[in-house]
Amino acid sequence: MESNNVVKALAALAQASRLEIFRALVVAGQAGLTPGSLAESLGVAPNTLSFHLKELMHAELVTQERIGRNLIYRAQFDRMNDVLTYLTQNCCQGQECLAQASTHCDCPA
């Protein structure tokens, strides 16, 4: 992963509402959440939520899928893992780590 992509992802998460939205989507897993569910559970106004979801999508941390009349948003676990891998890549001073980092998420796709 290139550093500019990591910066974009971290910048998107460097805002309290976006971080809360992303965490809610991570908890929801592959089922994802509709904007209405997110707005209700997080107490975020729909227009504000739309702005934050757009920023998370731009950073490729979230995907959007239309199912019938509903939009479903999901966390991009592969992208999240790529960012974590980039950040912890040389965690053992350049040596191969003895244990696999526990930050990797192996959620079913």
C-alpha cells in the first residue's frame, strides 16, 4: 500500500463522527447498515451522515451497494487491514515477527 493511500485513510478517520461511523460499520460486518440505521443509532443528521459516508468512500474505507430501494454501506475490511499492515510493517525493528500481529481482522467476506 502506498503512503498517500494510508494518509487518505487516516485523514478520513481523523474526525470523530467518521470514526464512529466506520466503527459501527465494522461491528455490523458484511451485513452492513443502511443510512437510516446509522443515523438513528449514532444520532447523526441524515445530511451530515451523507457527507461523512462520502468521505469514507473516497478514502476507500467503505463501500456502497444498492439493494432494491436501500443503500447498504459496509466497511472495507481488506483496506482496513492494508492500513494496519502498513502501520505495523516494521514493528520488530525490521526483523521477522515471531507472532502474527493481532490487529489483522479475518472477518468472513
